Amino acid sequence: MFRTRVPIGEDILNRRHFLGLAGIAAGTGVLIPVSALAAGKPTRPAQAARGAAGPADGPFSVRMPVPPTLSPVARTDDTDVYRLDILAADLELLPGVRTKCLTFGGSFVGPTIRAREGRRVLVTYRNWLSEAANVHLHGGHVPADSDGHPMQVIDPGAERLYEYPNKQPGTTLWYHDHSHHVEAEHVYRGMHAFYLIEGEDEHRYHLPCGDYDIPIAIRDAQFDAGGQLVHGDPRERNVILVNGRPKPYFRVAARKYRLRLLNSSTLRFLKLNFGSLPVFQIGSDGGLLPAPADRTGTEFPLAAGERVDLVVDFSGLAVGSRFMLTNQGQFTGNDEIEQVLRFDVDRTARDHSRVPDELRPLPELPPATVNREVKLSFDLTNQPIGLINGKPFDPDRVDQRIQRGATEIWTITNGDAATKYGPIQHSFHMHMTQFRVLDRDGRPPLPGDAGLKDTIPLPPGTSVRVQATFADYLGRYLYHCHMLEHSSAGMMGQMEIVD
């Protein structure tokens, strides 16, 4: 069904790379302390990465950009048509330094596509890179030939049309490269962006919108002495980028904002905290919750690929106030607190938005007819190989055949509680559909499991039960660990939806 391609760049996870990953997952690969940054002392954000370049005037000296919104090249009664180039670009991530990146549309983060529920989007991606690439709409309910299967690549100089029907509730999605063996490096070097679907029901809720609806991608990076991205040992990724900038500030009015947070890291787990600011969670991966949840003073753990949709209220802050978003818990076992993003209240503004008592009801759970067991683990005998149910990814093998329209329960287990390198964290992602979390190790779901999900963290030795319905489309789709160095190493399975 798919042609074989020769991997570009690093074929699979090398041992040094994996050892860094395993050490961090075990809590032993602590990142470089940030006490100087927390104290507000002038520093170069990448200095600790062995002399890398950075701003001379310290953290919070650059403004956080809002990713540009892509404009359609044509519209019909029911369709928006876009063209988007995949290309290399020299961009300013660290102030005053040009970094070589791989991008969608020449920006880091790439341009946001704003779609509407029930209105089709067609995107033609043209690949101007010297290597193959592709595009996966993460969380998208799309036909198989538009899902961005790892073996369906766009060759250099070629283009490919993707169809996104948007027959799903409004939500925060993102698109990124998924070319097998190189997805981690491509995403790490910049191939990621937001895709936001506006739900048909959202006008009723009067949530913050327009200039007050802000997508924010948070991830880690390492820079060398010349300011270039290094895709190497994860323990050296000691710079946090927020929409592509290290420790930026963002000017806000004293009013409510809708903040859509994405962990766009390839490996890192985040634990974000707004401190005493009033925060209401209104959505997760699959869209709005049935009702807002007051999450003031709580943490937001986010695995690689997860999203959370929040309303944050700055109205109680005086003009001139500053407030810090922090990250606590770089990886499992590390509780270092690091400042990530500073909000500067610089004006007042009228605010007609609100946080309603009720939002979008969740769909009913049909009776499940099939139960499946899925285990994620590594074979560490020689070169680390990612496995699902004991097998590495094979594009010619179908691991699960599923009847279209069926509802199933999957028990997903992290089998790496005790390896020779220590316990290893995983993050599970399912293509084609979203799911509901039923329980974790027989206990109730965590707060971060609420709503419709497509990506969930799996701590070492734990399991989670999820329920999903596989409607509408036929064909082959993936499920895999969304720590992308893991999927690059083979931790993927393939399901085929059949009649």
C-alpha cells in the first residue's frame, strides 16, 4: 500500500540520544538550574548549552509573537482552499541570532489555519526541502489519504493535496511532520503549527475571541555556540521556547483571555502553573468540556502533543502589573521551577466575554464490542528499538483490524517500569478518532484526562483504559507514542478500518 523510503538524517534513536532520554525519564537527567533566571539576572538563555549565543539583556527581553494566520487563496460555498510551502528558513529565535529551521510557511511556529466546523478545508503543501516530508493533522478526523501516514511522503519539489472535512466539534488541533524515522527531528527543527476549528456552537458561549484568543506553543531546545538547533542528548535541551522565543513577555489588557496551550516538545513533559491568577479550563484535546472547571492555583501537566484550552482572567491586575507563567517538573522526578512566560498588563479594555456555567455536552458512549490490549515498551538488547505489543513498526503489517462504526475499549500499558536505564515515560496518541478516558489503573481519571482526548501521558508501569468509536473513514491509521523520538525508533502500530 505504501512505498518504502530511505530514512533521512538519523535513522533511529542512537544510544547516546536514548540514554539521555532514559535518564531524564527516570528523574536523573536534571536540567541545568535556572536560579539566575528566576532571580531576573542578565544571562544568555543558551549559555549553559556549552557557550551558545543568546540575548545580552537577559530573559523577558523579547515579545512573544502570536503565530500568523494563513489566508485562503480561494473560497467556495463550502470550502476554504489554502497553499502552504514546506521550506528551510533562517529565523531569529534567540535575539540577534539567525537559526536554520525547517518550517511551514517560513515561520516558527508555522501559520495558524482557522477552520470552521462543517466547512471543508483543502491544503496543498509543496515541499521545497532537499528531503522528503509530510503533514499530519494531529487530532483531525480525516480520510486516511490525508492523515499524513509516515510512508506517504511529499518528495522534494513535489506537492500534495490534503482534505480536512472538519466534521468534528470545534477544538484546538495542530499539524506537524510525521515522516517515519525523521518526524522527531523535523518537528524539533520547526515543522509544527496550530489548526483551530471553530465550533458551530461557540458563538453561544461568548468566550474571549479575536485578539483575545491566543494559541501558545511551548517546547524545549538546545542551541550550539553558533545559535543553531542541536537535536542531540535531551538532557542538554535547557532552553524553553514559547511560540519560538526564549522566555518572552506578552502584553495583555486587564480582561479575560482564551489561551490555547500546546506542548509541542518532542519529548519533554510540562507542568504549567499560573499561580493565583483566576484560571478556568474550558477544553482539552477534543474540544470544549461539558462545563468549565475552576483550576485556579492548580498545575497543568501536559505530555508531548497534549493541548489544554483555558480562560485566564487578568481583570484583577492593575495596569503595570506583571505575572509569570512557570513550569514545574521538567520530566518525571524533577521539581525545578522555571519561569516560562511573563504577562505584562499594559492597558484596560472592555470585556463582554464570559465563562458560562455550561459548555458542550460530551457525546454518549455507545456499548463497546471489542477490548484490546496495547503495550508500549523498548527492546534495549542492542540498539534501542521501540515496540508496541512486542513488535516494531512495519508499514506492511496491520496490527489491528477494526470495523467501521465500532466502539472499542483499549487498555494501554507502559511496559517500561524497570529497564536497565531506569523507568521510561511514554505518551500515547491515536490517529483518526478521539477517545474518552475511563480509568487509570482501575482508579478514576486524572483532571487532565477530562473531555475528548487524543493524547495522554503514561507514567512508567501504569495503564489507562480508553473508549473510542471508529466512524466514517476506511483505511490505515496509526497509534503510537507521541514522544517522537520513541515513534522514530519504531514505537508505532497500524490499525485498518474496514467494512
